[in-house]
Amino acid sequence: MELEFKGACREVGRSAVLVDEKVMMDYGVSPGEHIKYPVNGSRPQAILVSHAHIDHSGAVPNLMDLEPDVFMTPPTFDLSHMLAQDTLRIAEREGEMPAYDSIELSKFAHNTKQIDTGVPFHTHGYDVEFLDAGHIPGASSIHLTDKDNRSLFYTGDINTADTRLVPGAVDFPDSDILITESTYFGDEHPPRKEVENQFIDSVMDTLDIGGTVIVPAFAIGRTQEILMLLDAHGIRAYVDGMGVRAYKLMTKHPEYIRNPTHLKRAFDNSIAVKGRKRDSVRLESSVIVTTAGMLNGGPVLYYISKKFKDPKSKIILTGYQVEGTNGRMAMDNGIIENDGVIQHLKPKIEQYDFSAHSGDKELKEMVKDFCDRGTEHVFTMHGDNCEGFADWINEEVGVKAFAPEIGERFSV
């Protein structure tokens, strides 16, 4: 197989791997002040999308002039199409040049074939199967086999542990080649129950003194999980932003949800807020779960503008904060840029590890398992220390491992 790494190399974001110049696995963007796209020059005949987050799906409509066949799970299609519509709407509103237009977005919908996990299919000379990856509803790893029976397993974003929202990934197939994410190599996640308890204690402490808890959350996955956690402890929250629409799409696919009954109850018990009604939201002793998860745009900036001088309140971050985002600036320096104005944040800023990715131990166990069953080459990507992970695999597992650079090609 010929592999070309178009993005997410020694970085988090813009995932894209091209196989034999025919099949593209993911085609995302990197968020931040300046959006980064995969390196150019690709003309794939087929695109396989692991999941809906924009760092894996966000640039797929840009390839529709090639008329490729596009494959993804049903939840991934619904959620990625929602995000693509929103991206286009924001670009048009702000007068920016979008990466695609409404015609290309329509082609994206028309060209996409929705395939459930566990259902083998064939495209352009390859046998393919999506396998549950944990992470978010619909997320899948990709198992691809060529005509010479050479096989590749691409993890995408993977989590082998259960969360409140989705079950963890299990039962990996044998594969000659492994391409794995490396997001949390070197970092262990604390026990989930411990994180949940600390989060709830922090929320309750703030409510008790009359403060407001603002929880910036990714629309897909994190908003739903946080609402389920709050509901499990009898805390009724406001919910604002695209997470509500994402929830409604998830309800179409209950088989991809660990506990759809609890998810429904959590949203039934919350208070959904739309733009015109934000002024009616109670801003004392309240919890507001809202997008965007990295504080770059979205309703969260409205709520922060109301509470950024209030030391009794809190901003609780629940996800990874990419370098250059408002969320990272808030963590590092206690400031954000809000509608062109630098705001110094008086609320306490906390971060809790609700990661939907495997931690260091789980990543190492997964790689060892693959290699014990015959994997010959491992490629590490989508992380801040991909080189370290590759070195560990070479030294501790004894299998050839590489941390590709952007645009690098390999023949394996």
C-alpha cells in the first residue's frame, strides 16, 4: 500500500490519509484563528469518514468537484452535514470565503452512502468495514483490505472505555498496518467517576454562593454527556447552541447510544434556550451548557460577556483546548477575545478531563494487542507527541513505527 499523510501529522487537527492515491480516510480542518486544511494535490475516488468532528470531516465537501464516493455511518452523516451547514452559514454571515458552497454541500449529501458499523462493503478495489470506535455516536475505525489481501486499520479518534453516552471500542481485527491516533500518549486519564464527582462538587459549590456555572461544550458528544451527568445528580441546566440540534439527530439512531432513555430524560429535564430568549436566562445560581467548546464563537461568548466580571461564577472547560483558541488563552492567561474586545476573566476557570479519547495506558495496550497478532507497521498521528509514541513502539514493542510529517509518503 502507498500511504500519504495529508494532515494531523505531529499535530491535532485536519486529519487526512490517502491510500494508493485512491481512497482518502478523513478530510478535516484545524480550528483556531486561522483554519488549516489538509495539504493539497489529492484526487481520491472514495472518501471514508471516521466521525463527524470537523477535524475529521470539515473539508470533505471541498472535494465534491471530483465526484467521489463518500462513505460514513448514518449518525456521522447527519452530524457532519449539520456542521457543514453551520460552517457555510457562518462564513457567509461574516463575509469570508468558505471552503465550499451550497452546491458542493448538496453534492456531499448526494454522494454519501450511509453504512452501519459491522457491515462490510466494497469500493474501488478495497474491502472496507467500519467498526465502533467509542468517542462519539457514530464514530468508527476503518478496516481496509486491498486486492492482495494487505490490510490496514485506521483508528480515527478512539476510546476503549465506556462513557455515559457511548460504549467503548472492542474487538479489533487483525491488520498488517495500524494507523493510530496519539492524542493522549504520555497522559493518563483520571478515573471517570472521580472526574464526575469533582465536577459536580464544583458546580454545587458555585450554585450555593449564587454564582453561574458556564460549561462550554462541544456540540457533538460533550454537550449530551454533561447534561446526562447533571441530570443524574438532579441539576437542571440551561442548554444553548448546536448541541440541542445534535441531540435531536442522535435520537434517530438509538442503537449508537449507550442509554438512549437517559439521554432523552436529560434533555427533557433541561431548559433549551434560543437566541431571542437568552435575555430571560437566569444568571444567578444557574448552570448553562453551551457551545462552542473552545470559546471560539457561539452562544458561550454571550454568557461570558454577561459574567466575565463576576468572581463568584465559573467557566468549566470539559475538553481539549487547541493552541490559538480562546479556550487555550483562557486557561493560560485568563483572557479571551470577545467580539474584538479583550476580556480579563474574573470567574474561576477550571478544566476537567472528560476526554472521549483513549489515554496512555489504553493506547499502549491497543498497539501491543495489534502487534501481538501480526501488525508489521504502525503509524502514529493526531497528537502533540507522535514521535514519542513511535519511539516507544519501536523500543518497547519491537515493531517498525513512524511518526509521519505532513505530506510524507510511505510504501508498505
